[in-house]
Amino acid sequence: MSKSLVPLALDYSDRFSAFANKSRNSKETYRLWYEYLDRARCRLDLTINTDYYRVWNLRENEQFYKWWERTGQNVTVDKNKIPAVVINPDNINTISPSTHINIAIPFNLTATEAGELVRKLLLSNNFKRQSIIDYPEIRKGAEIRHLSLRSYLICYDCYQAMLHNTSKVSYIELLKYVRRAYSLQYKLGKKLKDRLPSTLCGIGPDPKSFEHVSTKDDSQALATLRRYIIKADQIIRSVAEGHFPD
């Protein structure tokens, strides 16, 4: 994994807040996707699939919430959640969606009547054929684990921060750095709201210590830290190509 630039904006209040909605198409899922893409855009060794992300209308150094209000909420729509419109002879000429519509057919219509209404709907002036925009979408079947994705990201960010001060990172010092970040930010209660993952804790008398870390008491935590950074790097590479979470 190559040395790369760290994003200029490192305000964790926007990047690591927890959201109540944890579905695969939730705002938090897209926030995490945006954050990983933000890291990919800072990588000198990666090429972003700009054609795939063109509809996102990305800007340099724009925080997620500003992008979400400006563009994101309009281009990340879950097409399956668009309300269905009940068609009938009275509203057939008043329906005018931008790209597509979900149709509900009442049971009191015969197949012939329903087919005729749909045909009239498609032939009406409101439904001239349009070019359908392909929005970036979450990979089908992907398991979205917000807590894990946030953990990978903070470990990666700490690793990148240390790379700017030394050409070789000590994982013992990096684990101290990560634990300190979790401890200080969690106590503030305004930025990083996740507790230190149990997988990054040791087995000694002070398993969350960011002052004393050893290969004896913290071997599993050190191995997990390496794995989290590798996983973050894999996701960042995938996101650059247009795949999320991997």
C-alpha cells in the first residue's frame, strides 16, 4: 500500500457521527461511500472512474453534508421506494415523473382495461421517451456494516497521518494513536461517537491503554489493526473503480 495524501478536511464531527437509519440505502451508507471515495481521490496511485461518478457532480474538498444537500439526496434515490401511483382514467394525463414510475393496478380493472390504461399512459405527451440516468448504486447483496466501515476508516486515517511524519509506521505506536483517538473523541461526545471496538482492545490489566502497548498483551489487537488498514485500502481501491462496499 503506497504512501498517499491525507484529505485536507479532517473534521470527524461530520465523518463519524452515528445515524439512526442503518439500512443499506440509508444516508449513513452513502456518507461512508462518500468518505471512502474522498480518500481515493487523495490517492496519487489511484484513478477515479469519473464517468461512473459524473452524476454525483463532485467538488474538491466539499464535505459530505454540503454535497448531500446540493446533489447527493437527488442522485442516490432508491428506485424501489418510489411511491406507486394508482392509474385510472381520471389521472392518466396528469402523471409526469422525470425518468420512471411505479404503477399500482387496482384489482377492479380487467387485464384488458389495465393494459389499455398503461398504453395510453406511455403514449401520452407526458411520457416522451427519455434517456435514463444510471445512478451509482450499492452492490446488490452487499452486507453493509456501518460500525465496521467506520472502524476501518479511522484506523486508515490514523495510519495516513503517521505516514506524514515517518516513512515507516510502528504498529505499536499506531495502536496507541488509534486508541487515543477513540478515547479523546468519545469523551467529547460531539465527534467520534463509536466506542473503541473490542477487537482493538488488549488482554492486559488495561486493555484500552494508549500509553502501554506490548506484543504480548496486544498481539490480537495489533493483528486486527493491520487487517483493518488492509481492508480500508481494499475498499478505497474498489470505490475508485465504482464498487461499494467492495
